[in-house]
Amino acid sequence: MSESSFAHHTTRRTRTAHFNHPTIASSNPAEMARFYRELLKVEEAPSWGSYVNVQIADGVLLQFAAPPIDFPPQHYAYLLDHAHFDWAYTQITASGREHWADPQRTRAGEINHEHGGRGVYLLDRSGHYLELITQPYL
């Protein structure tokens, strides 16, 4: 696609792209999938090959796999309704899991009230940063 046709295409403001799936690196994909299923309150999904899958809203598939290399932590944010956030936060605190109101991890044991909602940060079992929010940024 030429630069001019790309510019023309993007000015039409069509939004046909939908997020489908990330592959999330994990040293124990089955345990990670179980952790996400419990926290996000979703059912098991069919898995294949080296992938252990979890399907969340809108058909988005989370694929957990063990990479052949060391991996840096990533950041994954999930939009929850208020009741699900309350339930998840209760699970986080009841389990004694560390959590923060900010991504810099300076406000331990708190939630934030940014963007007109609530949010919390925690680490998953592979060291990735999870953000649970009740209000999208945009």
C-alpha cells in the first residue's frame, strides 16, 4: 500500500480491525491459564500444540505458551464491570496477593480512581503486570 493510499484509507475512520489474541509467555502455561480463568471468571477453551487457551469477551483468545527463551514482563489490562472488579479485588486481597494503585508500585495495597472508574495493578504467576480497570481510558 503506498503512503498516499494508506493516508487516504486511514482518514475514512473505519474500524474494522478487532483484537484477536496475544501469546502470553509463561514458564507454566497450564497454571497461568487456570489463574486467568479464575480471576477473569471465564470457562476453559480448547487448547492445541504448546498453547493453553482461555477465551474472554468478544472472542479474544489468550494463548499461554512456554517460549524457548527468557522473556521480559509485559503489561495486560482488562476492562471489568464494577461487580466483577469487586469480586476480583476481594479474591486478590483474600489471597494476600500484592497489588498497587499505580504501575510504579508505590501505592501498595490500594486501588486508584482514575478515568472515572477504579483500577488495580498486580503481577500474574509469570511476572506479567495485570491491570484491572472499570473504565476505559478513551
